[in-house]
Amino acid sequence: MLDPRLNILEKRFAGVKRVLVILSGKGGVGKSSCSSAAALLLAERGFQTGLLDLDFQGASDHLFLGVSPAFPEEEGGILPLQTAFGLKFMSISCFTGEHGVPIRGGAVTDALIELFAVTIWGALDVLVIDMPPGIGDEVLDILRFIPDSEMVLVTTSSSVSESVTGRLAYFLDSQHVPVRGVIINMDGPVKGGGKTGGTALSQYPVLARIPFLPGWEREIGDPELIKKGGFAAHMQDVLRELGF
Amino acid sequence: MHEWALAESVIETVKRETENRDVKSVDRVIISCGALQNIDEEIFRTGLEEYLTGDVPVKLESFLLETVPAEFSCNRCGNRWVLDPSSGLTEEELEGIHFLPEAAHSFLSCPECGSPDFTVLEGRGISIKSIEITEKGE
């Protein structure tokens, strides 16, 4: 049996100039916050931008964007949802709503391939991909299908987060996949120190140190508030470091 | 119409499978259509026609579609079952699965033990079962 979807993937991403993959070894460090804010800021600045939430089991980007997931329109495939500032958005939540998605390895890859094969992104300056934590199927599939992606790591300043995310960085290095830099989110008094020495990520450029911002929770779901808020100001620094 | 994206992938596959061969004609392409995804075969065929270009010597009539029942195996209790068309799923749930078959894990469960932890053994979506070619000189 041949899987025909694999042969159309190159065409689906042919119009995408840059792919930023936001990932971490740990969960809850702010990947979705960073992904959503970055995508909104890029779109608001006039870049043709897409945001793809690949965290199938914890999809949340629609909550940051304030979007009610809906079945996409169809034209030669499925069209990403049009959200604030013209940002194009795709997520499994479009098909599963607020239901949990209990899927295993092979099914994760199948779902990823399906989304990649049928989503018509068109011409994009940048596609931001929000990843689930860890070094699982999704990371392996990104390396397989979009090998020119740019990796941006997110961690907190906890030595535990740095250690686990360091393993992800080491893995990417072993595959000769360049890491563009690290966002240190919810940065606190312990600046990378602690039991593991905090050196796991020290070789990578720090794109931003974002303090814990109590006001961020109020901004979630409102792109206009996000655009003007403190978290976005730090993400502008990240985007500048990345050449935007 | 999202079937068109899948049809496009089938045409691209036939193109790639034939490009380094001295092909006189592509005589038959058998496509398995899994009952879980339940594609609209008419829309799919329209998509095949849309993306058929002159660079692959294949006619629309050469594409044969075979429906494959969706069969599942429960990873928790070992039960195997076939998708019942009158499965009790809502239209919205069926539509979600139609777009993305893995959405089935959000809406279906083992009829024996109720677990959503199942493997789709066959009948998930679109795959190409065979491509029959006549080469020049044959």
C-alpha cells in the first residue's frame, strides 16, 4: 500500500518561506504563549503568517487567539481559519472541539500527515508551529517532513526545565538541526543555577528573558490586549533576534 | 471538497511512481477508500479529473475506488469490531472524523469495555493499493 499523502507535502509547504518551531522538553513553560504571541505580532506587522497547533493532546492556541474552533472552509483542501490581523490558524481543535484526544504514536503521525497534506496554507512569510513537550512523534515528524525548520526552545529558569530541555537541544544537535535560540520564560531569581548547574542550554543565544507577568492571564483570548501587553514586548525582542 | 487535496496527492504519487520508467500507459490505479474517513467518491473523482495533466498517461476511468470497512482493535481488552454505519455518532462528530480520521479517538470507544484506546487496523482513509503499468516495448 502506498500512502499518497506523503507525496504532496513538499507542495503544501512550497509557498512557506520560513517555519519557526517552538518547542521544549517540558510542558507548561510557555510554548503556546510564545507561539501565539509571536504569530499575532508577525501578522499584525504585515507578514503573511500561519500558526499551526501541533499539540494534539493539549491544543490551546485557539484559547490564546480567542477563536472558537470551527470546521474549516474547503477549497482544493481545507483552508486555515482566518483570525485576528489576518493570521491563518489550524488546530486539531477545529475537528474535536473541547473533547480530549487520546491517541498513540502511529495515530499521532497519521493525524499530522493528514493535516499537512490537506491544509492549504498558500504563500506565507512564516509558519509558526506550536509543539507538544518532549522529543516525541511530532518532533521526529517535523525533522522528517520540514527539515529546514528553525528551532526555538522555550524553558523556564528552573534547573529541572533547563536540564530536560537540554536533552532536546542535544538531540537536535545530534541531528544537525540548528537551534536559533532559547526563550527563558517566567524567569525568576534562580538564573539557571541549581543542582544541575544550569549549563544545559548555555551554549545557545538567549532570545529573551521574560519575567513572570501576572497580567498575561488577563490578555489571553484578546489579540488586541496581547499586542499591547508586556509579554508581547518581550516577544518583539525575540522576533528581532530572529531577523523579523 | 477537501477530497480534492487527497485526489491531488494520488495524482502526484502516480506521477512519481512512473517518472523514471519508460511508461506506455498506466492501466489501472486501485485506491482503497477507508470507511472511517468516508470520503465522497464523486467529489474525489472530480478532484482526480481536476489534477490529471497530460504528463501522466492515465485516464480517469483507470482509477478504481474500493471501499474498505473500518476495523478496530481495542488496546485495552483486545476486542475487535467493525465500524457500524449507524454508530450513534452525531453529524458533527462524523464530519470531524471525515476531516481528520484520528478524531475518532475523541468520539468512538470500544463497544466491549468503553476504552478510546484502539488501533485502526484497516479502513482509515485513502491509500493506493496498486498501480498497473504497461511499459514501452511490452
